Amino acid sequence: MLHDRVLVRLSAEEGERRSSGGIVIPATAQVARRLAWGDVLGVGSNVRNVKIADRVLFNPDDQLEVEVQGEALLVMRERDIHAVATERTEHGTGLYL
């Protein structure tokens, strides 16, 4: 990866979901634009806050898709990432914005 680019694999969708009231929402239901979680597979040399193997939150509709060895991956700029969930402990909670 070059510059401020990040290579991300979308996390597997869980299919149907439950609302907070217990209503089952099927996987085929249309919902408003949602942010998605993904796993970082590669980072460019100018990326500062994201490391390989981090989970990131982003808008998948605004990203570029590329196919690598038959797998669909997304390429995005670091600034397009909304949050990072990580196991690193130097930040305290494991989830930081």
C-alpha cells in the first residue's frame, strides 16, 4: 500500500439481526446507510493511527473495491476511517475514536 491508503477486508455479515425491542430483522431488509466493520490487511507508509490486524469502522459505500486472489477487498484513505477497535493496551480501553 502507498501513502495514506489502507487495505480492508469486510467482516462477515451476521445475516438477520434483532432490534433492541426483540424484533427480528431479516438479512434482506433494506436499512439506512450503515457503517461496517472490517479487518486491516495492509497500510501505507504515511498511515499513523491504524496497524495491520486492527478492526476499523467505515462507510463501505464510499470506498474502492479491488479483487485480490478471488477475494473482494476495499482500498480507502486513513481519513475515511471513523473508529478503530484494537487489542493494544497503551490507549486504555481497547476502543478509541
